[in-house]
Amino acid sequence: MEPVTHFLTGACIGRAGLNRKTAYATLAAVLAAEAADIDVLWSFAGPVEGLKHHRGITHTFIGAPVMAAAAVGAVWFIHRWSEKRHARRVSVQVEDASAPTQQQRQPVRWLWVYLAALISALSHILLDWTNNYGVRPFYPFNPRWYEGSFVFIVEPVLWALLFAALIFPWLFGLADREIGARRTPFRGRGWAIFALSGMVVFWCWRWAEHAQAVAMLENTQITSAPVTRIAVQPYPINPFRWHAILETDSYYQTAEVNTHSDSIDTDPDRDLLYKPADTPAVEAAKRTPLGQVYLDWGRWAVVRDMGQEPVPGMDTPQLPPGRTWTAVEFYDLRFAYAFRGTGGASRPSPLSGWVYIVDGHEDAGEFMGGREQK
């Protein structure tokens, strides 16, 4: 999922009761909830390196305890800074007898702080598994990608649940202060539990609709050839709408599935994509670093020989007479649909890649998301 959902989930995990056990539980949970995405720093080494390491070791079961420890380390530094400030205030109070007495601070129990961080670090893996990008939780022992594909990577319904759990307690607190009511400690526990429970209920609902969409496709004759694989991709907000990909030996066919109306919309003249031929340039592109990384990640990757069609925004290779270049495109069908519109074909450039191949065998440049891999 995107960072907003991770941060909000961490905040709700901390406020669901762990913040009653120790100070800094919510802060540690928030930091740990997003810590795994520190792997984006690999993108500074180039887009191919970024794709290679994205959702890698930091998104695994052996990486989660380390990410939790890193979050606790950051909290420890904040705690030390806070303690120094507190000590200075106490010294001022000792010198000034008329100064107001400081409110007793909640004790820090570091084992509970680490537990809050570890739960949030594991929640990051779970949240990322629910969408169609996937995770490799057992890496490096098992490099296989796993994806639930039943929640879109940006889900406003989850935002609404999680934001409500944080905003409403604050609003009620303002109302209480206006009427002079006594301040309630650890306000918002019930709202946080409600939001996290609502998230699970929403997942279960989407999981059931996803299973129904798969069953509808398996029990309906859609393609004119036997289907070897089926994938069902989510749309945001609407749990009844799904984008389907069906693979046969010679082509892919897409379809729009509505589980509420039990309808499947597909047109072979519009939604059929024949598998591109494996030319020498395509075979050479698959052996490049970009090709190997992309095919390891892209379970529905399509590799297409574009011939002399230039890559948009990229300079073509400057070659001496007698030598020729070929552009080869990589894209994944899981992300090749217009999720905000009708579901028609769309190739999102951030997750597409291109390679220039010279004379059918030589790598002359690799590009992803408008950036060249140096």
C-alpha cells in the first residue's frame, strides 16, 4: 500500500491499547509501519536497482524484526532528547518555587515499545500482500512473490476508516474541553479498534468478491481457446468491479467483471492481445539486467519488439553507419488497465521498462519510469 495507509495503520495499532502499556508505543508503531519502505533508497542507484530491491529484504519475516528495532532506535534518540529537555525544566522548577508542578510522565517500557513496533512492521507486509504488486515474505529462502490482489494499492475506503479513528477522538476531546469536562487519558482506543476491525471486515468482503469473480470466469466460456491462467485485479472503492486477464497459449484476453450484477464484459476485437514474437532483440533484452529483474517480478510481463520506434523521452543510440538499434518494451498486464475509468488498456510508464538493443544482441541502454539505468 502507499505510505498514508501504512502510517495511519501504525497509529491505530499504537492507540488500540499498546499506548496504555508504555510511553512512545504509538510513535514506535507509526515509524515501524512505514520503515520497510526505506528500500526506496535503492532507486538512487537507478530505476532497475530500485525495482530489484523494492519489497525485498525489508519486506520479509526476517527483516521485520530489524525494521522494528530500527524504529525503536529512532524512538530511543527522541526519548533521550526529551529527557534532557525534561531535566532542564525540572532544574528551573527547583530554582523557582512558584513554577507549576510538572505532570507525571508515563513510564517507558522498552519491551512493550518493541512489541508495538514489531506488530506494525508485520502489518506492513500484510498490507502490501493484499494488493496486486505482491511481496516476498520468505525471501531469501523462498524468492517467490505472493499477492492477494483483492485491494487496490490506494484505497480511499481504508483512508476513511483510519482517518476517522484519529480525527473523531480529537474532535470529541475539543468538545469536552469546551464544557470543562475532565480530560480522558488515552482517548480513542475504541475508535482505533473499530478502524482496524473495519479494515479486516473490508478485506474479507473484497476477498469473497474476488473469489466470486474468479469462479465466474472459470465457469464461463470467454476465450475461443483453452485458458491456462487467470488473474483478477482490483479497482479502488467499488468491491464489485474487477479487471480480469485470461491467458491462452497464443494470446491474452481481458474482461471487466461485476460481481454484483454477475456480468462479464469482454470483446475479442477490443480486448484480445496476441503474444509478441520472440525476436533476437527480445531474447537479448531478456538477458539484460532490466530484463532479468523485470521477468523475476512481472508474473504477467509482456515483452514486445518495437522495431525502430523510439522510446518516448529517451535518446536513441548514436551508431556508426551499418549498425542498427531496436527498442524492446517490458510491461506487466496487472497494471495495464485504466483503473480510474472504463478499464481499457493503459501502460503506466513508472512500471514499464525499455531496452535498446544494437544489432540484435548488444545492450545499448535501459530505461524505466523516464530514467536511464547508468
